[in-house]
Amino acid sequence: MQKSLLFLSIILASLFLSCDEPEIVPKPGHLIPEDTYVKLMVELQLLDAMVYTSEDSINTDSLITEIYSYYNTSREAYVASHFYYQSAPNKHLARIDSALKAIEREQIRLSQSN
């Protein structure tokens, strides 16, 4: 009975501790700095919106390549950084909020220039 209780206590403690600390994705070797990552999110989202609303055919692959080139990174580094950053959901929500605010500022700037 005591062995069963000890075993059950260990399992419950393990479950409790594992629920407390989310599993973190290992930090990639070529982690994009957080501020650059947010700028990339904004650029890629704006490109996506442009493609979605444009009547012209747009070569998105070449534009995406240009964006990555401008930020001196690659799609692979962006994806690895994305998985790493999103593994901490609360911090990632703040990054997304920051990106949304940047997009809103860009929308205001564009509407004032017309």
C-alpha cells in the first residue's frame, strides 16, 4: 500500500510539475533577433494582404525572397525562429500585438498620403 501511494505521489507530482512549465522548443542556431522577427512578420503579412487584394498577378516567391534578403536571413531561419518564439505563447502574443500595431501605423500612414 505504501509503495502504491509513493508511486502515485511521484506520478502526480510529475504531472503537476510538467503542467506548470510548458515544453520549450530548443533555441535554433540561427535565431532571428526578436525585433527583426517582428518586422519580418509585418512584412510577410503586408505582402500576404497585397497578394490577396491585388488584381494583378504578383510573383510572391520572388518578393518573399527579397524580404528575406533585405533582413539578411532565410525562410528556414524564419520558420525555426517562429517555432521557437511561439513556444512561449504569452510572449508571442505580445510580439503579434506589436506587429499588429506596426501594421495599423502603416495603414494610417498610407491613408494620410492619399
